[in-house]
Amino acid sequence: MIVVVLIGVTYALVLSNFNTKKKVHILKVSNIKESLLPFWSKGKRIDFYLYHNCQKSAIFINEDYQEELEADIKLSEFDKIEVYKPDYRGEATKVEFTPVMIEKKLQKVCYKYTLFPNGSNSSYILKKKKAYYIFYPYFQDVNSSEDLSEAMDLLQHKSYKGVTQDEVND
């Protein structure tokens, strides 16, 4: 009986070492950065992609696909999202992400988030349902707005908590 127990314990330990996938828990749109930070260190670039109609995810570190990192995400958080960035005139322009090679196949990307080597991150506005989430480039929390033009002003620092740049200058 002792031999059977020892074989069972040994078997369990060996099998647990074969499951080496680490999970990246992304519970909400607004916690993407916090979810990726444990895998980031200075000098590394982390890219998080959603592809296949936002139903699959991939994580790259320094442009290398990480098979052992699996995103544990709530896919409904990314259902029917739109991403905007300011164009050269400062107006909102919908972002079309560049396709990426994942597992030797070119995949159409519906969402991408990047943590850069210097600690900055992707900067844009993400529309989900009726809310606009503002992702600032440096060390600021994600903000939100119910209006795209207000979100653009916040992203470009033309307003801060409802105060416009013109009102500050007066």
C-alpha cells in the first residue's frame, strides 16, 4: 500500500511539471497593464494580441511568441470594441491593427496592447459599448468618458477633470 501511495505521489509531481503554462489574468479592459506587469522587466517589450474575431489571444515578449503564457481573459470585455487614436489634426481616427504571425499563420488582429521597454504603454481610446476608456502613454491610470470628443481631449491633455486648456490659460 505504501508503494502504491509513493508511486501516486511521484506520478502527481511529474505530471504537474508538464503543465508549464502560466496564466495572465485579464479580468477587465482597464487592468491589462497590471496583468502584464509581472512578466515585464526593464528592457523587455510585451505585446498582447487578440485575434480570430477577438476570440483568441497571444503574448509576445521581445517579438517572440510565448507559448507558455496563456491569457485568462473575459472575452465579453472585448466584444465589439473599437480603438481610436488622434490623427495629425488631433481628430479621432479608428485604428486598424497590423496582422501578426502567430504559430506560422498570419492572423488579423482586432486588439493590441504593448508595454514598451522604457515602461510606457500603448496610448489610445478604446470604445466598449457606451464608454470610452483612455489609455495614457505613461504611468497614469485608465480613465473613462461617455463622449469621444471628451475622451480625445483627455488623451491629448486638452482638458483635465472637465477643465479645458483654454480655461486654464484665461
